[in-house]
Amino acid sequence: METFIELKFDEDEDGFDSDIEELESFSAVARDTRGQLITYLNAMQASQYRTHGFGVLVTGKTCRLLRHTHSGIEVTTRFNHTSRSYLATFFWRLSHASPAIRGIDGTFEPATSDKASAILNAVGKAPLEGYHREGEVYKRLHDNSVRNIPTILAEADVAGACHCCGALGPAWYFPSVGYAARQHQHYRIVLGVVGEPMSEFQSTWELNKVVLHALQAHHDAVVKAKVDHRDVSAGNIIIVRSEYVSKYHEEKEVRVYEKAVRHSTIHRCRLLKEQPEIRTFADDLESFVLVYLWCAARYAPNNMTPLSRGQALQRFDSQNIFTRITLLVVGRATAYQYKLSSQYLYHVLWKILDRYKYRYSAPSGDPEEDREAQRIKDEIEKHDWLENALSEASGNKNWEAILDRSVDQEIRLENNESARHRKSHYTEYRMIFERRMEQLDEQGPVPMEDDSDDAV
């Protein structure tokens, strides 16, 4: 996919304003349009090896050209495509441009460890100010014996003008308030494992084990390496058979490694407040619980109707703090509503939620009850209780023997829209993994040494 055209029949559906100082129009229609554009552009870069991507927004007789990088979206002023030749010129130039100019990352190829080392020796420059390389972060984690994280074969910046973004010259105009371009350098890291998405668990027992091993990695990172993740999500946990690996990203100082393209992180309820409370690593523990719940509702075999399943999943997307808190405050009822086929999975979620409901519960007025509630709150602010609960469940041999693998279950949203996967919920791993599985279904098994055309 080289580009796309988003066609709107009304100029009022433009996602941007004609006033450069108020570039982002705040109407509901404009926000929806920008959301569509970002979804398409992110999907292009998540499913293809790209440094940037182009798009076209047509609104009636007017048009805008878009260029998307990890620093943001560059937008042209609106022009009349029926009387000006800009649109035709754009397509002519795009079709005659080199792959690098079109945004194709030509540096990507399957690499052996020798090739990876050669890449590492050939290129490399100082990282952006204030940020550490992911390789440095992994070294710190490994030096402190953090469990369940991948080894690093090589890491380096990618050379070339197309592999750096955000350094715009004086010809570019920025609104005077609220806009800035963060500079990014394309950086490549070669992990020593190839994993599958967290959603591809072979059994619900394995799902529990996956969450446990990721939690152990988080625990070690916080306690041993003094490193805090702050981006716990299903997209940052991958499955390597017999080993469950938590991905870490670039950090600033000793804190978080945040992805340049934001994956759908499940935010902690406290951080949705109008005046968010100071974040603690215990908020990450809550995120582990929410990720576990989300995977159970979405992929664990259950008897919910498609509409009920869609409604359950929409609660995780809600920015309404009261809607989100309800997931935890109602405690056992949340797990019960999922109608899970596995009673073992239901029991461990039941046990976890019976504790986590106290994180947002109101005082009862009874001093003894309130003291017990505070004791439980203090207990779940640390890794030990949740880690022990998951570990105890993983020791259940009867559960381990059941092969109730993940199911891509139907979702129906309240507007009657049926969807298997919303584009905004795709992760890089899931999109690439599903594309590869489709190729294997069509072509049959392919010997590894002949499998040289994985790049999209």
C-alpha cells in the first residue's frame, strides 16, 4: 500500500482548520476525520516496513496532502483540486519517486547474528538528548538479572536522511501555541527471540502463566534495576513457547520506555481523573489486572453474546473514570459477567477482583471494616500478592491439562457494527502475525531457508 485517499463530500468534514493558528478543528466531525486519517496512516506503518507514509484527504472540491512520520503529520494548506494541478503532480511524483522517498524502509532484511553485528559496527550515533538506547536499557536489566526479557543481538541507529524525522526547516510553519515537532532517529534493535502475540495463548492456563511471567519481569525491573515500565499492555507482552517475555522500550532517566507510535495502552483509572494523582508502580499492577481481564473477555472461550462482548470491551476504551472504575469496584461481578467457559480462569479472576475492588472502594463508616479495607489496599500496592495469586493458580495441574486455546470471537458494537478487529486495536505483532498466517494458509508450509520475502 503506497498511499490512500479519504473522500468526504462536504468541506465541513475537513479535519483541519483554514486558520493555521487553530490547525486542528475541534468539531466532532473534524475529530472523527482526523481519527480516520491517523488510523489509516498508523495501519500502513504498523504492517509495512516504512519510515513515513503519504495520504490524501479530499473534501468536496478541496484537498489536502498528508505526510506521516513518528514526529507527527505534515499537512498542506487546502487547495481546489478541480482547478489546480497539485493533486495530479503529487501522484505523478509519488509514482516516479524512489522507494526511500515513498517511505519504504529498504534497509530491512532478514538478518543472521553475523549480519546484525555488521549492522551494529557499520552505523551508530548518539541517541536523542535525554533518552537512552533500548539496548542500554536491556543491558541494565540483564546486568540486574531481570527475568523473562529477551536477549539483544544488536542495536544501532539507521543511517540516512529518510531515517530521521521532526527536524523541519524554516520553510515549515508551526502554530505559535501548543505545537512542536519532536525529533526522532530511526533506531533498530535485534531481539534474540521471535514471539507471538499475547492473544495467541494455547490455553487459559498459559494465559495466566504469560501474565505471571510478565509481572515477574516488572517486579525485577522495579526492585533490582530501579526501572519503571509505565506502558503495560497486551502489545508489550509476547509469547515465546516455554518462556514469556515482557518487552521494554526506550527510557528517559530511570523511568518509562514509551513507543513513538502509541499502542492501545490500558490506562489505570486513577490517571483518568481531571487532576490525575501522582503515578506509582502500583498503577502498573492495576494495568496487569486490566490486561488480564481484557484478554479473558476478548479471547478466552466464553458464552457472552457478540453484543455483550462488545459492550464489555468498550468499557476498557472509555475515558469516563466512573465507567472504568466499575470494572474493578464491582469485583467478582465483572468476572461473572464474562461467562467464561473455564472455571479455573473464572476463579483466579474472581480472587484478584475480590481484592482490587478495594483500591477504589469508599469508606464504610465502620472503623474495623475500614481498617481491613486499608490493609488490603496496602497489600495490593506491592507485587507480592498479585504474583502469589497468579503463581498459585499456575500450579493447578488439572487446569494445565486443559487445552482451551484463544478464540477470535465475534464482537458486535452498540451501533450494530460487527467487527473482528478494530483497526485502532491492532498491534504490530498481531497484524504481522496474522498476515504471515494467511500466507502460510494459502501457500502451505515453506522451508525456513527459502522464506526470504517476509518484508511487506
